[in-house]
Amino acid sequence: MRSEETENMVKKARQKDPDAFTELMQFYLKDMYRVAIAILLNDEDAADAIQDTILVCWEKINTIKKPQYFKTWMTRILINHCYKIRNRAKMAGTLGEYEEPAVYDQYNLELKEALASLDEKYRIVMTLFYSEGYRINEIAEMLNIPKSTVQTRLHRGRKKLARDYYEIREGV
């Protein structure tokens, strides 16, 4: 979907056009899943976060100031819901009971395992940067951290992935 199309769909959704809103959500569903799974590492919790995000987006679509930033706005809402779910799980003492993410093919399995091995602070930044295509400034704004912190986390995350990959390949 081109940016003009996205803006038009957002404008229609603001007028409570359910078809336009549904099309927007369908278009961004895979992106939302990748972000949610990077934080939660669990399909059921990711689905809950996505469902909550869709509901909030529908209810608050009129609060978005610039339609061209819809995806950024939606992703920020999703991240907040993911953190709420994760914090509830911590409080309930079930954090250690997370399941492995669903596997669709060997590539996804290896990528998910590699990302899962990273600390969350690196995993979310790398997912937003590489999978979602956000710029460093946008990630810093979404996560409310300095730009230099995003750059550092990207650098350290890449370094850890490369080290882990080398250890696996060399059998260390």
C-alpha cells in the first residue's frame, strides 16, 4: 500500500468506515505480529496484544494527528500493550512458562531462535529496524529513548547475533 493510499484509508477510517479500517489492519497485520512476537515470544500473548491494539486503534483513530504516521502510531500502541501483557505475566509468575513461537519454516525457526537469544532491549530495536523498516529516529521516539541508545543497541545486537552464529557454525 502506497503512502497516499494509506492516508486515504486513514481518512476514511476516521469517518468510521469499517471497510477502510479493516483493510488498514489487514495490511499491517504481519508487521504487528513480528513486533509482538519479538517482545512477547508467545503466539497467544501476541494475538491478545494485536487484538487489543486493533480495538484501541478503532476507538482512537480520530486522535492521530498526521495520517502518514499511522503505522508508527499503531506500532507504539502495540508496544505498550505488549509491555502490559508481559508485566502482567511477570506479576503472575508465569514468565518462565512461555512457549516457543510457532514455526512456519526452517528460516523462520532459525531467525526466531536467534532473536529469542537476544535480550529484549536488543530484540525489539532490531525487529523494528530490520523487519519493520523504521528509521533510528522513529525507533527512538517510539521507545522513548535517545537516538544514540538505539544505535548502540543495534550495534550490540548485531555483534551478539554474529558471535552466536559463529559459535553454532564452529561447534564451540
